[in-house]
Amino acid sequence: MKGFRSITLRLLLLLLFLGAIEALLVAFFVQRETEKAFERYTQIDIQNRFITNVADFYRSTGSWRGIEAASQFGAGAPHPLDPSTPHQPPDPPYFLIDTKRQVLIPTTKYPLGSTVPASLLTSGKPILVRGSFVGTALPTGVILPLRPEDHDYLARIRNALIYATGVSVVVAWMLGALLAGRMTKPLRLLTQATRQLSSGELGTQVEVHANDEVGDVARAFNRMSTELEKARALRHQMTADLAHDLRTPLTVLSGYLEALKDGDLAPTPARFEAMYTEAKHLQRLIEDLRVISLADADELPLNKTVKRPHELLERAARAFEQQATLRQIQLSIQTTPDLPAIFVDEDRIAQVLGNLVGNALRYAPTGSAVALTANQESHWVVFTVADTGEGIPNAQLPFVFDRFYRGDPARQQPHQSSGLGLAIVKSVVEAHKGRVQVESQSGQGTRFRILLPAI
């Protein structure tokens, strides 16, 4: 019974059953239509033979005189002019009338010499001799039984249909087995891969050879498995980075506190400032993690208002004006006229622009420039933050929005970044139904584009 739980076997049995039913139905209807057609052919043959024989009689004698005496035409002849037929029904299938509608070959209903109604002529078959109309053959409604040779012919047809039905069932079974195996193979592979995935083998892939719905499911599974593997790797890396970022300020704080407690260090404003800096770094890291978690849960609170794009750029420029001056970096703003307003959370977008401007100033060389621009593209308002720094290598561009990703650890300075800045940018922008893009060329700088829906 275990085999009956197999989808392959169930599908095969279903195909076999449907194939057998179809073959039986086809055989039944073919047999039925064949018998009907043969019966119609037999009756037409009898009619043609009757007309031919009586026409030959008229042609040979020149009149109908004596036709009633020809017993082979009258009642008792199921097949006219065929005296060997053993059966004797009361009426023949056809009887004969002359041009005046008088009966020449009688039936039980219409005796010899009687006149038939004119309405019967529509069902009759005219008899022509040398182009002249000489009489009419009328059906009596009697259906003669088939002769033994006719039954033999139908039996041969029936046997051929039975043979063909059996062959079609076998062929259906063979094709069903082949199709069931081909159709369910991807499902079996997908089931096996699903078991491997559920047992922890993330990244498991299924071979895809079909372009149908099953192939679509397999490709979707492969994408899901790949994303799960990436998510696991990212989670492990994120955990390690988070532990590192938390351990460093905590180690500094605990070291200072222990030394102060034991009296090894004197409490000075400089040491308290160092401890305060480490505490602020921890606070900033925890706040960034909170924003990321809220965005992931689609619960990031947004206090949206209508804002003009140039106001947001001016706020970001004012916040980093002093830092840019100290680094001798030119911070410029440029917007196109008549830009539409946007419906955003001003503080969140300020945080986004602040992270981008801060990164640009951090990596832009002294004496360079950072440009903040805004323009309209279709139904988007596009904010751009561009610098003329070293740029980001192409191999690192796909990962710049990953959490705790740092492209060049050697360039990182303590407490300058939590490693979550660009991840927060992406999360906040997407929470506003927007998009974020990055373009960079080594040695020529980097440009971040924020696309937000225009009102």
C-alpha cells in the first residue's frame, strides 16, 4: 500500500483509467455509428435493387402488365428478386404505384389497384425508364433484418474495435508511465531538496530543465534557498560584527572604571570625556539597531509632512558645514526649479541624507568637493550625494547596503561608523516607498541616488 501513496503511481493509474475510459467510449460510439451507417446502407441497397429490378421489368415488357404476378416483387420478399431468402415478412420494404397513384405491387394497407394519397409521393422514389416517368417506389416502413453475412461483417468490425481498444489501452499505459515519470521527476527532486533545506542544508539547489509551472516552482525554490544561505551568512557576520562593535567600547569603559575604582587612575576631565565618547558610541549603535529592527518589521514610525526638497538639502548642509570647513571640502547644493514637494518624515530623511553626507566627507580627500542635488525624474524626486573621492570598487558595490559591511577595514577609524549607516539609508527610503542606488568609479568618486515619490 505504500506505493499507492506515491504521486507517480497515482498519476499513472489516473492516466491509465482515463485512457481506458476514452478508448471504450470511442469504441462504443464508433461501433454504434458503424451499425447505423451499415443499416442505412442496407436499406438504400434494398431500395436501389427494388427500383432497378422493377425498372428492368418495365423496360423488358414495355408496361406494368403482369408485374403483380411476379411474386418476387410482392409481399413476402424481404430482398426483391432474391427468392433464396428464407424469411417471409408480411410486407416488403417497398411497394409500387403507377403514374396515376394506383398500387401495382400491394401491401397490407394498400391492396392491388387502390389509389394512394398524393401526400405519400414526397417520400417515394420516382422510377424512370429511358427518361420517362413510369411509376413510384414507396417505402412501407418495414425494416428487414440483416442477413447472416451482414452480421458477420459487423462482427468483424466489432472485433477490430475491441482489438484496437486493447492496443490503445496498452499504449496509454506505456505513455502514461513515461509521462508520469517525466512529470513527477522534478517534483521528486524538489521534495528531496526541501527535506535537505529543512534539515539545515541551506543553499540546496534543484536542477531545472522545464519551462512550465513546475520549472517556475523549482526556480523559485532555488532563489529562496540562495537567499536563505545569504541570510544565514549575513546573520553570522552581523552577529560577529555586532559582538566586535560592542566589545570594544565596553572593554574601554570597563578598563577605565576598574582603574578608577582601584585608584590606579586619577579622575580627570579627559578620562571622563573618553568614557563619555565610548558610551555615546554604544548608544548610537543601539539606536541604529533599533531603527533597523523596526524597519524589518515594517513598524518604523513615520511622522510624514509635506516638504520641499531644497529644505531637506539645506538642513543636511547646515549640519555638516563646520566639518566640511575643517576638512577644506566644498559642500554645494543645487536643485532644479519648480521641484514638486514630497510627503516624508523630515527627521528620517534628514538622517538618510546625514549618513550619506557624513560618509562622503569621511572619505573625500581634503580640498575636494561634495555635491548635494535634487531633480525630478518621471514621478520621482531624486536626491543625489556625490563626492570626488577614491570611489568604491565594483566588486564591493553589491554589498554596500549590507549591515556591518565595511569595504576597506584599514580605512575605518574608531567610532566613526556603526557599520549600519547605509543599511539604515536603504531601510528608511524603502519605508517611504522609495529606492536607493549607488554608482561609483575607482579614483573618480561615488554618487548615491535617493528616489522618493513626488506629490
